[in-house]
Amino acid sequence: MKNILGIGAGYVGGPTMAMIAKKCPEYRVVVVDINPQRIVAWNSDQLPIYEPGLLELVQSARGKNLFFSTDIPKHIAEADIIFVSVNTPTKTFGLGAGKAADLQYWEKTAREIVKYSKTPKIIVEKSTVPVQTALAMQRILDANEAGIHFDVLSNPEFLAEGTAIRDLEYPDRVLIGSHETESGLKARDVLVNLYANWVPREKILATNVWSSEMSKLAANAFLAQRISSINSLTPFCEITGANIEEVGKAIGMDSRIGHYFLKPSVGFGGSCFKKDILNLVYLCEYHGLKEVATYWEQVVLMNEYQRTRFTRRILSAMFNTVAGKRIALFGFAFKANTGDTRESSAIRIAQELWQEHAKVVITDPKALDNARIDLKDILADIVLEPDPYQAARGSHAIAIITEWDEYRTLDYAKLYQSMEKPAFIFDGRNILKHRALYDIGFNVYPLGKPPLIHFGK
Ligand SMILES: NC(=O)c1ccc[n+]([C@@H]2O[C@H](COP(=O)([O-])OP(=O)(O)OC[C@H]3O[C@@H](n4cnc5c(N)ncnc54)[C@H](O)[C@@H]3O)[C@@H](O)[C@H]2O)c1
């Protein structure tokens, strides 16, 4: 039996390795991490991350050909193929701080691979990294004194949190970048054959390494750009009476544009979009491409604008003061069906409302533990409440931040009864029935549509 090792048991490493184990019973798959609590959680039924279908997937393979461990040296030594899925956050210090990728975890991993390897291996770069990182990895690996041969492949992960299991099982494409040397192509074939266990061959795309690395950054930049593009039109619609949903539908029916990612929101979050665009911006600046860098940076700036605009709209609608007013944020995760709050717009919105001396109450079905960490500096003034009905009780306003399905079907008449009057709803995801809410008595502020308000009649 051949051995696969996954280094990094996070949102990518855990689900990806579990899927490989399930689909490739001829391989023994081990996942390691430097964080022992994470490994304990992966070995329990309280997994460290929430993802629909993940627990069932892990349970189907764990203990058979899927194992979670902290013994990194042992499993590096035994592995034939190593997938590296460690974090590559934005650098917070030194040159490129705030934009460039922080590659310290990744480089540490490369050095550990060198240290503990005794046999040749295929190293698969799954983390999202700057273009030409594989070259750096190859150089570190080739510097080993034992003369062990390593082949580095780029195989970026395109899964989206909330739909990770479906994305892994039925990917739009699997991208494999390899060096065009004899051993590089041989390594590529090993990975192609691995994925071919469940992915149709025509969806497995082979490219050179740099195209593969670039494509991951470009895909995230394009996706985020669509969100910023539709969000950029929301203030315009609110002023003019155009309806952003009608506009989104009308442009999305153009087959050249397509309908995905044209929903307005409080801004994109998640650990990847902002980080990967800023990484692209940094690379452009590094190569002297100032105009290109400015072009992509604007996608991030528009996102910041959309978040702050949401808070400002709450403030101006509520008579320019929220001081002492209870405001219930419905949702804290950066999107539905995940507990992940990294870069969630909710963090900024909660902080801005707190700065205005609002009494912020936060409810979320999966993300309150993370909210507690994200808001640790202001936690004494914030209420975390799992039950949305309790969160709304005594509030002046509800603000929908995350598009959880359960928020679509709450009893809004009941919520209204328990709130201070006049009661406001700010729908940061446009998931509610605005006219019906208005008829209940709410003053309703959708995104990209004129508000429905009871004053001035
Ligand atoms: N989260 C997503 O939706 C997503 C999607 C596609 C790609 N990616 C990319 O995948 C990579 C991982 O993202 P994530 O969200 O899974 O991050 P994460 O922070 O959830 O997981 C990374 C894990 O790596 C571990 N780690 C760090 N250094 C290590 C080392 N030297 N040895 C062993 N373990 C180590 C950390 O402890 C952590 O558990 C990033 O490059 C990210 O950009 C993420």
C-alpha cells in the first residue's frame, strides 16, 4: 500500500485528504498538523471545522485508510506523496507587510520534509502561494545532502467553504502544474491517476507550474471582482430607484456574463479572496506593473467601502445615533454553512457599531465560538446569543449579515412584537421578503433597492 501524507489539517487539508482516502482505498492517507488540539478534534466526532457532509465523510474512512497524527517526522519518512496545505496568510511584518504572502509556515514545512525524508517523494503544493513558489520549494528540497530526489507539483485547491465536500467530489476542474522534465511529467501522471479514481479525465487539466499557481490567484481575483462589481452598483440603485436584483438578473442572463456571484452583499469575506488579491497586487508591484496592481487593488477597496457603507446606512436610517440602542446582528460567519469567520464583514460591522456605542448582540448557528475570539477586545460590551428570537428581543434593529437559510423562515411578526419601535431591518444579503416585512411594521433597508419606510406618510 502506498502512503499519502497531508501536512496541514485545516479547512483545505482535512476535507481534501478525507476525500482522497475515501476515493482511493489503495492508498493509506495520514494527515498531520503542528496543532495538537486540531488533531485531537479530527480524531473525535467534534471536528475542528464545520462543513456539511464532512463528519460522515471522515467517519467513512477514519481508522481504515485515513489517520490523523502529530507525528510529523515518522509520516514524512513513510510518505510517497506529500500534499502541503499549510496556511499562507498575508504578511503582517517587514517587506510587503499587508499584501505579500507570509511563507514562513510553508518554508518550515519544506525544511521538515528535507530533514525527515529518506526516500524520493512527490511534493504537491496545495496551499495558495505566489507564482514561482514551487521553484523556491524545489530549491530548498534539492539542497538536501542525502541526494534524495523530489518532484514538486502545483495542485491548487478550488473548494469553497460551505460546499467543500460537493466541490471535492465533483470539481469543475482539477489543475495539475508540473515541470516539463521527464521526472516532472512522471510525477504529474501519478497525480492524474490518483484523481482519475473519481474525477473524469477531461476535467483534469495539466499545465506548467507557473500557470497553475497563477490560475489560482486569478480565479479568486475574478470571483471577488464580480462581487465588488455588483456591490459597486448598490448605492446607485438605492438612490435612483433601480433594483439591484433586477439588474443582476438582467445582466446575468447574458450568456457571456453568466449569473454566478451577482448577488449583492455586505462584502466578501473568508480567508482567501482578500489575501490572494493582495498577493497578486504585491507581485504586480514587485514586477513594476503599477497600473495592473492598482486595477486589482480596487476590488479590495470596493469591498471595504461596502462594509463601511452598511454601517453608515444603519446609522443614518436610525436618526444618526445608535448609542445605547440594541442592534441584533443575524449571522457572523463570512458565508452560510460554515463556522469560519476569517475576514468576515461581520467583524468590521460589529466593531463600527460598538464604536458608535450601540449594544451589539450577535447570533449565529455555527460561528459564535469564533466570534468570541474575533471580538475578544470588546467582548465585555457584546452579547453572543445562539437564539435569534432572544437576540432580537428588545432590539431597535436587526441586521442580516450571513445568508443562513434559517433566517429566511423566522417568524418576523413575532420578532417585531418583541422589538423596540420603530423597528428596523437591514438586509445585508437580500434574503428576506421585504414587502411582507414592511407590512408587519418594520422599516426595511434592502441592499441596492430604495428602503421601505413608514415615516413621512
Ligand atoms: N479555506 C479555503 O476555503 C481555501 C480554499 C482554497 C485554498 N485555500 C488555501 O489553502 C491553504 C490552507 O488554507 P486553510 O484555510 O486550510 O488554512 P488553515 O489555517 O485552516 O489550516 C492550515 C493548517 O496548517 C497547519 N500548519 C501550519 N504550519 C504547519 C507545519 N509546519 N506543519 C504542519 N502543519 C502546519 C496549521 O496548524 C493549520 O491547522 C492556504 O494557502 C489557503 O489560501 C484555502
